[in-house]
Amino acid sequence: MKPRTKGMWLGQLCEYVIGFALAMSASKSVSPAALAVVAIAIIVNAAISDGSLAAFHVLTARTHQAVGIGIALSAVVIAVIASLDLTSRLTLVVAALTQGFVSVRFGHGFRTTSTRPQ
């Protein structure tokens, strides 16, 4: 039995939810620029990956996962060095942790075992 990768749609769905929730938080924030930039990066990463919920199939699953982890790390750095109010800073850190978890766990889909003969 050879492991296969499938089900990347769940990771994309989670990334869309994270991105749009962050965009909604940015619309109500005092300093929305940092939140909006990270939200756009998350949504674009989900939209150009190789999953079934993507608008454009540009990135492979591994590249999509690496970009998602990079976005999460960049969001933490932005939260630390940017002059943000406490609510925006905490929102950015929570979104970064959630994005990092989704990228590591679901970034390349689910691994299942195929019972079909090869």
C-alpha cells in the first residue's frame, strides 16, 4: 500500500476562514494595515495552491505548506516589531498560531493508505 495525499480542501477552507476573519478584524481595528496585509497573504496563498478550492493552481502542496509557515512566522514578527494596539497584536498572534498549525497539519492534505493495487 502506497501513501497518497488527498483532501487539501480542508486546509484551504481553514485558511479562507482565518484570512477572512483577520480581514474582518482589520476593518474594525485602529491600525488595520498589518492585519489586512497578513489577511491578504493568507487568502492569496489558499487561492493559488493546488487544492480543489483554489482559484488558480500555481503552487504545489509542499510549496503551499512552506509559504503558509512563512506567513505565520512573518505575522509573529510583525506583531512583535510593529506599533500596534494590544487587540491588534493579540489578534495577529492568534491568527499566526492558527495559520501555522493549519499549515503544518493540513498544508499538504491528508495522508491515506491506498488499497488499490499499483
